Amino acid sequence: MENKKIHSFNERRSSALNGGGLSQIEKQHSRGKLTARERIEKLLDPGSFVETGMYVTHHATGFGMENQHPYTDGVVTGWGKIDNRLVYIFAQDFTILGGSLGEAHGRKIAYLMDLAYQNGAPIIGLNDSGGARIQEGVASLDAYGEIFFRNTRASGVIPQISIILGPTAGGSVYSPGINDFIFMVEKTSNMFITGPEVIKAVTHEEIDFESLGGSSVHSEKSGVAHFSADNEEVAFLQVRELLSYLPQNNLSSPPIIHSSDDPKRQLPEINNLIPDDPQIPYEIRDVISLIADDGNFFEVQSDYAQNIVIGFSRLNGKSVGFVANQPNHLAGVLDINASDKAARFIRFCDAFHIPLITLVDTPGFLPGSDQEHNGIIRHGAKLIYAYAEATVPKIALILRKAYGGAYIVMSSKQLKCDYNLAWPQAEIAVMGPEGAVKIIFRKDIQESPNPKKSAEEKTRLFREEFANPYQAASRGSVDDVILPEQTRQRIIEVLESLHEKRQETPARKHGNIPL
Ligand code: HXC
């Protein structure tokens, strides 16, 4: 080949590989951020990346756009491998036009989404963008529409993951918003619909980027983010770990990763974890770790609605999703945020063939006008809906308290849980003994010469009568009462029997989950 052509090839390629140029790359590094290509390199298996559309440029004119045509148009797209499994990936390049999304940039992402959808592999978006490219006007807005449509179409078909690695402003937030999981990085990433300057102009509120939409805000307060990491490399490790629990798509099964952990392992330590007094809390994560293969529990949304704990583990090598009330936080009550958090996780697991293990220890729904006025009826209903709708294998274990609505909601037999277990110390009743005796024995207590003693005695009797698992077991609502140390062995036994579970769902366009 002529030298001139090789020279031109080399020049173009090097220009494409250099993004926005050395000074922009230095600026990016000085902010503690990697470049788009460095990120892809670190996240994927070495040498596995295959790029699409490297030489794409925008064709916009006006506002000086005609003078700059950077290759990639500010987004590096392609596919590669994670743990030798195919993934599709795009990384916005903040060094080019602030990673803003114009028509060509959007078209590249949409094309990649089509490939991921057709080939049944997860798609991972690395977001670092100023949002809709202002110079391209409506073409840029339209490009977002194309992406949102594809996100929705792919929902429940392939896992969709967003990693937020810089500003993610305006239209850029809604593709992650539809995705299954959002990862953020402390201090360098933020997400907001309108930035601090617009907020100040419109409402006079003064707020900085971090307080408005930083990683801790979205991990603790809004619940938008599922994972938060100290730096980009930790976020990439988290993404790789998450994918190890997931199937490639809705038609395949999650990978089975066997360990040497004996499926029949007994858990004598568990008795030291659970206090005899039902009023004393304990850490449910310790219980999950004891049950799980090698103690591994990959928690999702660990800092949000901490009264419920959700996440992935393996049992005898197979992926499962744990949903567990957390007695260590607000006594494990169910409230609006906990209901939303758990319902979405249940639906994800159901869409991707991941069996659900529910650990129940909750005094019930949180009372109060705040919860009522903010729609606990609507939000709690999501949890019921999600459990009832899920057709994956479902196993539930009542550890201690399962009172009232919470007993029904938390994967009860009547919501078509496949197997319901309880420990001997389980308490299943319409409400807790103290509240119950005040209602049904109010007159007796008031008229007694020693009301306090009478209330205590009645509470004790109520507890003996109702606060145990045997009434529920006698009705078949609990399949078996087991000793705590048998928990891992018994759950695995049941899980194995459900491996080929098939359950028909009614023909309909879709249900109408309360939102
Ligand atoms: C075009 C943009 C841009 C954008 C940033 N740039 N955002 N170019 N369109 N939306 C360019 C800047 O002009 C600059 O170019 C370069 O990117 C880096 O930006 P800086 O401002 O210098 O960087 P920084 O100080 O780090 O601030 C980053 C930022 C800020 C916070 C993202 O740029 C910003 O506030 N941008 C606008 C964010 C926003 O409001 N987006 C919403 C758009 S509306 P030079 O050439 O100087 O290097 C939207 C609606 C869609 O998205 C709705 C769909 C539902």
C-alpha cells in the first residue's frame, strides 16, 4: 500500500484514539477521572474490546461546529468480554465536547443497544456527559428518545447497567434511570435533571453539585444509585462481581459457580446471633452470610432503606436473590422506601431466572401520617404485586416476627411462595402480643385490680397461644418448622427441587403494577 495512505490511516487512528487531545486528557486525569478508553480497558477482560464506529463524526453546522469534527463524536462504543462472557459497552468521552450527546453520538449508542438486544448480552454504559448537545438542538433531543425507547424495549430482556463517572446531566440521567443497576463514584460523579445554576436562576436555591446529586445523595437519600465506590477501579470490580450472578439474557440461566462449601453445612453459630428476647435486634446480614456459599453476599442498595436488605448470593453454586427484613434498622419495619427497593429487586430476579430467598422478621408496616400521606398503600402494594407476580422459585423463612400485613406481604404461601419455613421462635399473628391484648382484653385489664399485672399476664398467654409457628403450620401456610442450624441445608434441598420450575402466566399485554 502507498505510504501516503498508511500515513493517513495512522494519523486518523491516532487522532481517534487520543480523544479530545493531550490537554483535555490531562484535565480529565487531574479531576481523578480516567479517559473513556482507559475505562473500557480496565473494565473488560484484557484485549477483548472490539470497537464500532470509531470514525463517526457529527455533521452539524453552526455555533462553530463546522470547524471541529472529532472522531467517535464523544462516545467510544463496542463489545468485549467480562469473565469471558460477551458484554456490549459504551463510554462517553468528556474530553470531546464534554461528552455531550448529539445526533451521531446518540445513533452510535442506539446501534450498540440494538446489537446487545439482538445478541442477548448485557449492555454497560459509562456515563460522563454534559447532556444534550446544545448546538445540535432537537436532533440531540431526538437521539435521547431513541435511546430511551431501546432501554424500555430491552428491560427484562438483557441486563442494563450504568456506571456514572462524571457529570450526568439533563437527558443523560434517564437512560440510567430505566436501567437495572446504577453505579456511582464518590466525589467525581453526579446526576441531576437540572444543575446548580439553573436551580439558582429558577428557584433561588443555592446548592453544589455533590449535595445536589452526588454519590452519597443517590445512594442514601434518593435511592437512584444501587452501588457507590471510592474510585473508578473499585466500581469496575463491583460491576464484574454483579455480572457473575446474572444470566446473559432472559432466555438463559445464571452461571453456576460451584464452591467447596458443603450444601449440608450446619450453622451452629446461628444460635449465638439471634437474641432470645424478640425485642432485641440483630444483624440480618450475618444470617445471610452464614447461609450463603462461602459467606459471600453481594448487597444491592446497602445504604438506602436499610430496614430491608437485598442482594445476590450463591447456594450450592446457583445464584439467588435474598430479600430480608433488617431487625437492626427501625426493627425491620416495612415502609415506602423499603417496599419500593424490594419490589424492584424481586422483579429483576424474576425477569432473569434468579430464585428468591426471603427472610422474614418484621413487626409490620410503619404506622404514621407521614407514611399514609406519602402513599404507603400504593407503595406497599408494589411489594405484594412483585411477590405474587414472580414465577421464579420462591422460598421464605420466618425467623422471628411476622405480624399482620407484613406476614402476608413477605412471600407468604398465599402469594404462591413454593416453600415456607419457620424457626421454632417464629411469631405469626395479626399483630404483636402487646398491641393485641390492649384491644381484645381492654375491658378486662381496665377492670382488674392490678391492670399492669393483668396486661402482662394476658400478653404472656397471647404469646403462648399465637406467637409461634404452629398455628400457621397446622393450616399448611408454613410447610415445616426447622432448627436454625439446619437453615442452609434445608433451603438448598428445596432450591434443588425447584430448579426446573415452570409456571404459566395469564395471556395479557401486561399487568398494571401500582407505581
Ligand atoms: C455542548 C457541552 C455541554 C452540552 C458541556 N459542554 N456540556 N457542549 N452541550 N450540553 C462542553 C463545554 O462547552 C466545554 O467545552 C466542555 O464541554 C467541558 O465543559 P465545562 O463546562 O468546561 O466542564 P465542567 O466545568 O466540568 O462542567 C461540566 C458540566 C457543565 C457540569 C456538565 O458543562 C454543564 O453544566 N453543562 C450543561 C449541563 C446541562 O444543563 N445539560 C442539560 C442539557 S439539556 P469546551 O470547548 O470549553 O471545552 C438536556 C435535556 C434533554 O439534556 C432532556 C431529555 C429528556
